[in-house]
Amino acid sequence: MDIIFNCGNCGQRIVVDEAGAGLATECPKCGQSLTVPQAATLPQPKPPVPANEIARYRAFPWRWIIGAASALVLASAVVMVRQDQKIKALEQRVADLERAVGQLRGSVAGVAGMASHAERAVRHTPVPPDSSQRWNGP
């Protein structure tokens, strides 16, 4: 069985036969003097995770995140389109109301003109001296 450990200086992975336990050696990468650890003192490696679980774990969160982000983008686009339609409808309504106000101003001006004409006519009409007398007009 091989002993696998890392150099304490550079982190290089080193593999030595079990017979070399306790012997001095050098790191092939940095040249640091090392003592090969005893096999019993090394941490036992964890059992490997099946490849299908790794693939499922890596794929699932990304699919979910991308799907959620796509749904948010689509929902935002729909909301923006609806808001744009509402804004256009409101702008049309404002234009219609402004036209109606303009027409009413013209009508009010016409009525005001008629009222001033009627007021002038009333001012020039003689009033009976006594209100008990009946007035037959001019």
C-alpha cells in the first residue's frame, strides 16, 4: 500500500511505498527535506462519491438558478409591457381630456359673451318706479 502525503513547504503531492515510512526524503518540486509519515498516522481517505451523484449535485442547482432567473426576466418583461400599455392608454386619456377642456373653455367663453350681452340689455331696460305697478315693457 502506498503512503500519500503533501510537502509542508510547497504542497506537492508525494506518493511513497509503505516500506519507506519514517525515512527521510526530499520534495521533488522544492527540494525540502521531509520525513515520510507512518501509514497509521495519516488520515484515512473518504470513500469516493459516485459520479452520478456528483453530476446531479452540480447540475441541479444551476438548472434551478437559471430557470428561476429566466422566469424573473420573463415576468419583468411582461410587467414592463403591461405598464407601457397602461402609460400609453393614460396619455391618450389625458389628450382626450385636454381636448374636452379646450372645448369647454370655448363654450364658457360663448356663454360668457351671451351673458354680458343679456346683462347690457337688462341695464338699458327701464324699471318701473313703483314695484306695485305692473310693468308692460317699453
